[in-house]
Amino acid sequence: MKLGIKFLAILIVCLLFSAVMFSINDLVEQRQTLATQVNQEMAEQYVSEQTALAPFALIPIIQNCAPPIIPSANVAACTERTRWVSVPASEATWGNDLQVDDTTLKRGIYHSMLFQNHMTYQAQYDFNLINLSENEHIAWEKAQWVWLLSDQRGLNQAPNIDINGQKQAMQLVLQAHPRIEGAYYAAPIANPTDKPVKMGLQAAFSGTSQLNILPLAATQIHMQSPWSHPKFSGSNLPQSRQVQDSGFKANWNSAFMNESNQQYLQQCLSSAACKLSLNNASEWQTASLSIFNPINVYTLSDRAIKYALLFVLMVFGTFGLFEVLKDLRVHPVQYGLVGAALAVFYLLLLSLSEHLGFTLAYVIAASACVTLISCYVAAVLHSWLRASVLSALLISLYGVLYFLLHTSEWTLILGSGMVFVALAVIMLLTRKLDWYGLEQRHVYRMPSGSESDSV
């Protein structure tokens, strides 16, 4: 076979390999999309992402009806009007202790990340800061502590509130409130005094995907968890964080975030056209944490496929070196079969990792492909020693690939280093090769008895 024709045939094999890898990559994306849809369905049926607003005091102020100066039958009877205010908290701390579980929510082979948050909130309120005009008074019998949670299905039990050492359970209020949209938890503000009131709230709730925290005035947020893959988002990132293999700790203390939310709360309470809602994401400043596994089987499979062409080029390059250095014949069909075995690795990796986990699936798929290719190449190259060289190359490549998939910091430098080493080996082994004389080599001459020999 002519050298040029053989190079063209191998190029076609590489193009076919790339087409197969594109198809496998599409399959990975389809499986990932399906997993996302299943996770969303489980969230809709069980519990969705959670948004929690800091508890606040909701105070109704009644504007007294002043009688007309000159009584007249034509003057309509005046009606009392109510305005709602909230007292800003001082010295507030909001603690969040999260536990992450990926085994509770499960449907078939798909798992959804579920978090359990143990929340503690402590603050101090001074009701003397409420400004009243001469014709106003506070309706304390309607005043209440209010706490909003976006998905009440995630609560294991009713939250407990502690007022100056007196504990009580908050009640779920389903009736519509003139200033609050949807259901909320409330407790009465009983026996107000001239002294500041110390309030504490404890709650345990679960959620999926993401936790959004909406603090109010003068609130320090603390968060910790044994989960080692936090993704902080929202409109404000933590001022300090510590992320280790044993978990993470994060702290927020943003005056802008706290004051912005407090002002929006006051504005909404004072407007008859506004209702407090946790769905108005654009109106709130949030401290958010996304709960997900950054290294899932689909992400790792997708990253592995990006190195597939490099794999096949190195293996085909090894075949080519054996051909030109050892006077061996390797047909393009044999190149294609080895390329097919390399492509099957990624298909095995995807299918097995959905059931066994990525590491075990990687070991099984790599071992199966190395064994298959080694047995086949031993017959093609007429030597188990030559096959062992290719097997050692494949084992090294799969080992380096596994390391690359689990580290993002060294991906570029290791990948470029692999290319450099491969190029250096090829240049070293072929530095004295007469490339012009390859056409005259026996490996590229037609076999005896052909038309070329008879001419």
C-alpha cells in the first residue's frame, strides 16, 4: 500500500473515531439532561430549593378616627386606617449548620442532593423606636413575630421561638395577610415592655439544590457544613470562608445587604399595593449556597471525552512507529478496530458509572479495554512484548487521565506535558529514519505475484 494512501486511510479512521466520540458526547448530554429533569421532578414532589427570610416583628399601627369639628349629616363617617411597620433588629446573629445527603432522594439510578439546615437566630428589638403620631396607637393584640420560608414542606416540625426566655412554637398561618403573600409562621408579641426584647428562633428544615438567606438589619450570618464542595452565589459573597476536605465555614456581614433588605421590607409594609413574597428575587439581596456535586459521573465523562482524540493519536502513533521501525504491516482496518475499542471505553464508562460509581466503573472499563487491545495487538504485531509496550502506554494514559479528571489546577500543564513527551519520543526514535526511503521498504511494496511485480 502506498504511504500516502495509508496516511489518508488512517486519517479517515481518525475522522470516523471523532464522529463516534461526538455521538457518545451527545449521549452523555442526554443522560445528564434526563438526570436534571428527574431531580427537578423529585424536588417538586418532595421539597424544592429553600429561601428563608430573617424573622421580624410585624406591628400594626391604628390611625384613630378624629370626629369632624362641625357635626353634619352630610359628612361621611370616618374609618380607622391601619399601617404596618417592622422594628429593625440589633445585634442579630444567624447560624446555619448544614448536613448534605445524596442517598435519601432516589429514583432508579438518579440521586438528588438534599440538605438539612439547623437554623438558630438571635436578635434584640427595641419597640420604643416606633414613631407614633398623636392620633395613632399600636394594636398589640394583632402584633406578631413573623418568619417566612419558601417551601414549608421542608420543615420537620414547627419552629420554636424564645422571647426573653419564654419558649413557644410558632404556628403556620394559611389565611391571607394584607401585607404577606402566601403562608407564613407567626407567634404573638405578648406583654411588650419598655426594655429591649431578646428573641431567638430555632428551626430545622430541608431543601434541595440551593439555600438562599435573606438577612435584615444588623445581621451576621454564620454557616458551616461537612460538605467540602460549596458554591457560593447570590448578590453577596461571604466576607470570609474556609474550605477544606473536612467541610467549610463561611461568614457574611454585609451592611449593604442587610440595610437594603430592611428598607425593602419597610417600603413593602407601608404600601397597600405590595405584598411580601420570597419569589421576588430581584427585590432581595441574598446570601446563597448551591448544593450539588461538582464532580458527577456526567461531568467526568464529558471531560474524559475531550482527551479521546489525544488517546487515539498516541496509540496510532505507536502503531506507526512499530511499522516503520520493525518492518511490520498494520492494515487501516486494524487501526479502526483498535480505535473502536478505545471508543467503547467511554461508552462502558458512562453506562457503568451510573450504577457503580465513577471510580469503580473507570477501573472496570479501562481494564477491559486494555485487555482487549493487548490480546488483539499481540496477534497484529506478532509479539507479546510489543503488545506489552502498547499496554503499558494505555495503562499510563488511563492513569494520567484519571488524575486529570479529578484536578482542575493541573489539567493544562499535565495535558501539554503529555503532548510534549509523546512528541519528544517520536522525534527521538525517528531521528535517523529515512522518510524518503519508506516507499522502497518492504512493508509498503506490493506482495510478490502482483501486477506491479510482473511488470
